[in-house]
Amino acid sequence: MATHEREIVAPVDLCRPDGRIAPQAIGWSRTPLHRCRIPGWGRTKRWEYWCVTTPTHLVALTVSDLDYLALNSIYVLEYGTGGREFERTAIVPGGCGVRLPDTVAGAADPASASLVVGPPRPVRGQVRIEIHAEGPATRLRARCVDPRGRPVEVDLVVGMPAGHETLSVVVPWDERRFQYTSKHTARPATGTVRIADDVLAFGEDAWGTLDGRGRWPRSVVWNWGAASGRTDGRTVGLQFGGRWTRGTGATENALCVDGRISKIGQELEWRWSRGDHLAPWSIRSPGTDRVDLVFTPFHNRSTRTDIGLLANRTDQCFGHYTGSIRTDDDERIEVDRLLGWAEDVRMRW
């Protein structure tokens, strides 16, 4: 069941000197190997997105540079009735002071750099986010004030077990429009999120990260689904994407079982209700039993933005995956209420 896509096994430049995609960069790898220096300005999008989940709460951090502005945010969600939910987003015109490294920030790699944005002591709508390497792990720190004016402090360490594989892939629309993404699942995390005197603890947690570097079309739509945790006696990470990769010859679909990636080159079939995002979703591999999952949401993080150059309609639903998957070794694994998310996005940027 090996994918038809080319596996990259050595460091490679994403772009030619004129900013067009380098043909040798097209493919996927089990560890971040792409050097993403992208000459030019205007259509380049760079971001780091981290989401750490527990059975009762989660935190997500985003640092993004869209050339003409930057968006940096902290999002906290406690599940269930009465749980806290808030987001702080700092908009930086011109992206002043926000420069993402050419490789995944905070990775245990000599080429990787730290990433720090925002003032050390943020007030009102300001946000401070720091991403550093700490041995093989990644340290995440962040600060803001919540909508009630209380201080919020994030301090997490995301582990990288020895030999743990991740998915990095280049998706080419054409030689001038392309995207590099590095998706990490099933990485254990520890730490705390402190809201005034309240502490949200992170222990046996699933970890998902999305990193992006590329030149995008003006308008795009996508699905993204991810989950991490223990199921059927195994440590499992799910990474699925849809719509935006159609016709490119590449996908961002993969399974991570006990740290080993099984790359899926097939486009998956996504079914969900646009009128009710909290209804169950179906994600399947057409004609095979490689992926046969139902995603049942319990919360929809619904956002609508229109600030001129940037407009988005995002429904990011958090919930549980149930069903089965099959690895490259033809091993069938039962998936039982694996915690994660699935999203439906329409973006103009």
C-alpha cells in the first residue's frame, strides 16, 4: 500500500533563486528536510500552528506572516457546559517584527531557529509567543490577557520521542503557486496554562502541529483533520487533508502508528453537513478500507473574518474519531474515540 509519491531523504531547497518551485522539492519526507527560503513578496504565507489537547481542555498557538500583515493568536478551550473559551489575536500591519525561520521553528535541528513575537508584557489585545528548541523537544511559551483582563501564561514542552516520524510534504499547484507543510501528530506534551490563579494541567496529551511556507492562490478552500492518542493498544496519530490538494499529485494524508508514518497518496472522501458542522463527519478512502472513520464533534470553533485583503470562514470542530485504519504493513487498527478535530475553511488572502 505504499504511496506513489516520491519520498525525499536529504535536505532540499523549496525554491529556485527566482522564486519558482524547485522540481526536486516536490515530494514528502518523514522528518522536516525542506529549506523554505522564498524570494519575493506579496503572495507568500508562512505560519506555525500548534494545538495541544487533553481530555478536558486544549490550547492553540498561531504565528503567521502573510507578507502584508501578521496574525498571532492564543486560543483556550475547556470542554463542556460552562467551560471557558477565549481567543486573543494580535493583528500586525505589514508583519512588522514577525519573521518566521525558513525551517520548522523550535525543531532539534541546527538549521532551525527560535521564533519570538510580541512584547514581553502584553496588554489589551497584544500577544507574546515564543517557540524554542529544548533538546529534542519544543518549548512553547505564550502570554496575553483574557477578555476579563486576567493574565494568561502558557508554558508547555512538546516531546519528540527517539525515532518518531512526522509528515512533511510539498503540494504544487504550479511552479509559482505551491505550499510546504509539516504535520506532527502523537507527540507527548507536558506543562500548564495559567489563567490568573487557575491552572490547566497538561500531562498525557496528544499533540498536533501545522507548519506552513508557500505561495498561495488568492482564494482557496480546504478540509483538515487530525487526532492523537492511545487506541487499540497503540499510539496513533491521524493527519488528513482535502480539497486544496486535488489535481496536484500530492496529498497531506498519513497515519502515524507507534511513531512510524504510513503515507497515503490517495485523496480521501470527506462528507459533512455545511448546514450543521456538529453533525457527524465521514472520512474514508474510496474503494479501500485504508481509512474508514466517523468524526463526532462536540464543539465548533466558528470564526468569520473580513478585513479587506483578508477574509475567512472557518469551522474548526473538536471531537472524537471512531472506526478503523490500515497501515503500510497491512495491519488493521481499531480507532475508538480518538480526540482531535476536523475543519472546513474558505479563505481569501
